[in-house]
Amino acid sequence: MPEGIITCRWDDRLGVVLEAKYPEDIVSGLTDDDLLTIFSTHAMSEAAGILSMRIKRFSICSYYTGIPESEEESQFFVALVLGENENPSSFEESLTEIAQMIIDSFGKPGFDDFYVECFDRVSKMKEISEEQRYAFIFRDEVRNLMLTKLTDGSMTKEGLAKWLSKEVEREVTDIDGLLAPLLKTELVTELNISKGKKVSLEYVFLLRDVALIRTPHVEIFKAAKSGQMAVELKEKYIKKVEKFFKEYRISAQDAKVIAEFISNPDTYDMIKVLREGYMTREEIAPKIGREMPNLDRYLKKLAEEDIILPIKDKKQRVWIFLLSDIQAITFFPEYMVDVIRRRWKEGTIAKEIALKHLELLRAEYISTQAPKFRKKMFEAIKSNFDAALGNVKKKKLDQAASNLEVCSTQAYDMGERKLGAEITNSAKLMREDKEKYIQEEWEKDKAKILEYFDLIEKSLEEAQKKSPKEKKELEVKDKVVKASEKAKELEKGKGKELQEKLVAEKEVFSLSSALDDSPAPKATEAPKTSPLSETPKPPTTLKAPPSKAEPKPPKAEPKPPKAEPKPPKAESEGAPKDIKTQIEGVEKQIKELKKNKENVKAAEIMSQLAELYKQSGNIKKAQQIYDEQNKLTISTLKDLQADLIKKAKSAEKSREWESAANLYKECKEISSNLFKAGQMSESEKVKEFTALETKCRSKLGQ
């Protein structure tokens, strides 16, 4: 248990000023020099955040606000004083949350009582759950603003901090602390993106969105409805639940209120035990397992906000029911595809940032929304990992490292970023330290990787155990990878809403042109192309939408169904004459380009043709064009790869090892992107080209 808490402010004239402490005697073992040591240790790094240190017999866990740019802003540190055997790292996350609350409340009425409550909270928050982290987001006005801002697309961390500072009218010095719960819950991710040889910027990308809502306690409600509850309790409970949820509306203000109850360790523990079932007031503290001196005060607050419902029985005993449970619902941000497209057209997002965000979204979609495709990718990862294990046994460590690098790429594509990072680290150490790594670290790292495998297998098994209705929904989501299936539903009259959903889903998964280097269009010059061609695609080789002057739209969905027969012209009879004329002109142009074997240009123009058919109302034909375009794209990429292979082999014969290695690397990237787009057989080619690249690089200097 922490022994106490102190808060200090830096004064340019007086130095370190002790502003608050609890308990009163906590500083008796610490001198002014000790407080200066804590501050100086923080100030040397200049960065806001947490540090752990040892002073005399105390372990210290201290949060520092950082050095502000404005002289009007103060520097604070909030330090938790721990016993000599206490581990400071156990309190780092909770202190970061509590310290900001303390600093925001400093100097306000009631601060002293609030300070004591904060110490009580941080002492009980040694372990923080996932739903508490979501609550930290909704409780905090600045984090709420930040999450809202990120729904409008990626930003640099520095740019995000400046925007927040302007919005809240005070300097935001600890952007890392604000982002912490979003990163830990994997709502966002951070990536360093190079902007030159010596410049890289840290970007924040939104991958999932979240809502904090109330829900009824389904099990207790069912029990009441089926008569498994005393009559005098049942009638009052059912009536109140039905009335409350009939009138309940989700709102930002309500989310903030319920977030506070999840953030507070006392009320959170009360909610958790009430999830197990209704009980009397006297049973709550024993169920929690510790004393609750403020139990009645918290029960009153929870009742006032309709979290709990107290009901008296005939014997005048008060039973406490959970009236509304609190849940954090995460979901895939389909709207982000439109956001990226809009920002691209406006010229407010760089090409590489748009592509990277779409690549991350694709991986996130596979991870959370497409279990069948995810299962196939996991099988490929295991296959490559088994190959790595075989090569380790044969002491072919370079080949084993190459197998692991392929596994890592596949794990990232699958949305398993932690697994990808673990395998990447193992591949690097295996390539650099070879036998030393195998003897000292490999078994431990292999065990970690296999633990991740077990977790993934369990999640896949859980997906298989879904109810028939849920399974059907998941199967529909899996078809996003083969998005052309949805076109048939569109023809059955499911309306505009389904059509827009298809477009949004296909934009995340369609294969875009690997050869287009056109600049971004200006907002006033956006070409009128298919919705699929307006958005850049995830794989790293995919390019952004072209300019109006030289339209080069990306390719369509990478997994085409069996080609459909060409429909008769009567299907577009109802189209306006000018659209029919345009269709005939574009079809003639495509035919001429194919005849001259200019397949790249032909594929690019096919997006325009598909869009024209959509405008004419012939959705089926438009989908067929997208599928043909995709086949042509894949064929073109494979032709390019075949040409690169010839050049690589020629370079090998000439002993131009570096040139050969670079050519094989390009071949590997093409296969990798084809694999990401659904061409599962390309997995073996990735391994093959990786081995060839490694072989050529090993001969450099010979």
C-alpha cells in the first residue's frame, strides 16, 4: 500500500514549493533537497510523464506535467510515496490518471477533501481493467475532444497537442498521457513515418471507435420475467426497468456521468458485485472483500443516476438491483474510408499517410470482422512458423529468420500487432546473433509467440460457437473479402443503404493500382470516378487517386467471382443518351488499349466505365467491370513480377548481387501485396523471394 502522496509546484523565485500532502506526516522523512531531487530528475528529461526512483528508504512513483512553452503555466509533480518493498511500476497508470485530476482541481473549493479521496483511489487502482480505460476516455473532456478529432483522420502527435491546447485554452504538455488509454485499448496506434533522411513524424491513427452506454441486466430481467423472484420485488423491478429503457437516450453527457462510476474504484467494485446478482446492502462490502466506509454515500449517488435500484421487501429489507449496467461497445469505423477519401480530394492528407491508414484499417477489419479470412491467414502464419522451426533445427538460421519475417508481415496484416512485434524482434535477433540467440533467448521468445497463437486459436473457436444468427452475420462480413457477392443483394432491391455499405466495404479491400504515381487532385479538380477509385488502398504498393488531367484510377476488388456472361445491351436501354454515348466511347478506348497490350492504361480507365454503368442504373454490369478490372490488375502485376525475375536472374549471372537482391525484394513486395489482397498462394512466393534476396545479400562483397 502507498504510504502517502505529495504535490509540488516549481516557483522560479522560491524553487520547489510543497502545495499538498497526505497524510500530514508523510514529508517527515523527506527533506527539501529530496523534493528538489525529484523535480530535477524530471526536469532533466523535460518530458511530461512518469518516473520511478528511490530516495532514502522510500520508493517514489512520480508524475510530472512537463516544461510548458508559456511562462504563465506552472510545472507540477505529483509523487506517490511507497514502502521500500513496493513496486512503483504497479501504480504508474493509475497515478497518471489521478495526477491530472489533482492538478486540474488545484486551488478550487473542496480541494483538500478531494485530495484525500484521490489518494484513496490511487491506492485501490493497482490493477486497471479494459472498461476502466474506456471510462478514462469518456470522463476526460480533453480525451473526448481528442477522440472526436481523430474520427476526422490521422494527425501527428505534435499537431494533435497544439490543436487540443487551442480548444481547451490551456497548454497540453502530456499528449502521451492523454493517449495512453486509447493505445492500451487499441482504439488508436502510433507510427513513425519518415519525411526524409533525418526527419520522421509520429502519427496517430484511429483503428476502432467506442461508445459507452447503459444496458439492462439481461439475466436478472429474464429471471424476474420467469417468476424466479419474490413477487413484491419482481413487479417493481420489471416496471422500473421497462420504464427507464423506454425513455433512455444515449448522450455524451450521460456517457460522462456513467464513466465516472467506472473510473472510481469503489463504485466500480459495487457495480461488479451487483452484476453477479441482486443483494442486500449488508452483503455488498463482504462481497467486495474490503471495508466500504462511504458505502451509503455511493449507493445514494448510484441510485440518483439510475445505476442501481433499491427495493424494500415485506420484511423491510432493502435489496439493491443493478438497474442499468454499463458497457463499452467498440466497433469498426467504416466512416473512416469516406473521411480519408474526402481529405484526399481536399488535399489535406499526404498519399503515404492515406495509404498507411487504409492498410491499418484493413488489418483491423480482418482482425475483428472477417473470422473466416482471419483463420486462413492464421493457418498461413503457423505454416511459416513451422518452417522457421524446421530451419532452426537444421541450423539454417538465416532462412529461419526469413520465415519469421514473413510471419511478422502476415501477423501485422491480420491485425495482430503485438504478435507481429514479437516475431519481428525474434527474426532480428536470430539474424544478428545467430547461435548465441538460439542458445540463450530463443526458447523463451518461442514460448511467448506460441502463447499468442493459443490466444488467437481461442478467439477463433469462440467465433465458431456463435449463435446461428451471429454466424450468419459473420459469414456476411467475411464476404467483404469477396465483396462482389454483395452485388447480387443490390439487384434484389435492398436500396441505397446497402449499396453505400458495399462501396464502403469494397473501398477497404479493393486492389488499387500498383503502378500509379499521379499527384493528388486539388479539391476543385476531383475526377468523377467510381467510389472505389476515389480511395487509396491498404497494401504498401497501392497508390492514391489520380488528377483530372490524367485519370489513373486504382483497380477494383482483388478476389473476383466466376466471370459473368456479358449482358445484352437492352440492360442499359433506359440510360440517358449522353451516358450511352460515353459508355460506347470508353469501351472502344479500352478495346483499343487491350489490342495494343497497354493493359495498365486499360485497367485504369475501366473504373470510369464502371461508374458510367452505375449512373445508368446497371449495377450488375458495373460490378462485372470492377471484377474484370481486378483480374487485369492481378495479371499486370504478375507480368511485371515475371519481368523482374528475368532481370534478377540475369543480374545473378553477372554477379551483380545488390541489383539482384533489390529485384527479388520488389518481387517479394508484389507477392506480399497480392497475398494481402486475397491471393493466398502468394504466401509461398513471398518465402521464395525472401530466401533469394537473402542469398544474394549474403554474397555481397565476395
